[in-house]
Amino acid sequence: MSDPLLPDILSVEAARVRYKQAKQYYVGRDKRSTSEAVEIVVRTSDELPIANVSPALFVGEVPLPEYTRVGRNLYKFYAFEFQKLEEGTAIALGWPQLPSRKIKTNFRYRLGGGPTVA
């Protein structure tokens, strides 16, 4: 099943990152902070849509809704609670509120190298 609003994923690279300054994020209404995360850089065939609800990268059943655009069709998704991610798990793109309709890819979650400092 495909979603006409979502582009195809062309490449995926994941790396564990240590931040010099803690990053703030939310889980529901709870504000949290961390000095470490996994950043997953995704290249897509087209831009991610701008909508009221942003798409999310799914690592298995874990949605990663927080991302920044880092280039043309290039996005960095943040896994602040990266302990929930399992090596070898399938990667998909979809909408957080409709996880059953996510678009599967042939990519798997693999962590590259050791932690870097950002």
C-alpha cells in the first residue's frame, strides 16, 4: 500500500550522537532532556509534505515524529529514547496517528560506528 502524499525512502543512515548541550523533547506532555540520541538521516525521492500532522519514521513499531530538514530531500529523524530501537528492525514511513498504514521499505535499522559528538 502506498500513500500518494509520502515519498519513497532512497537511503537510511543511523548514528549514535552525544550532544554538548542537552536536547529537550516531549513524550506526550512530559518535557524531558537527553545528552544522547540516535539520529537517522533519510534521503527521500521528494520532499516530505507540510501538513497539520507531520509524517514519522517508524523503526518497527516505534514512531520517530521529530525531524529536521538538512538538505534537499534529506531529513534527520531523532530517536531520543533509542533504547527502544532494535537492531535489524524494519524501517517505514507513515503518519503517527495511522501506524497501521505505514509504508514499508527494504531498509533495516543498523547503527553505524561509535558515538559522535554534536
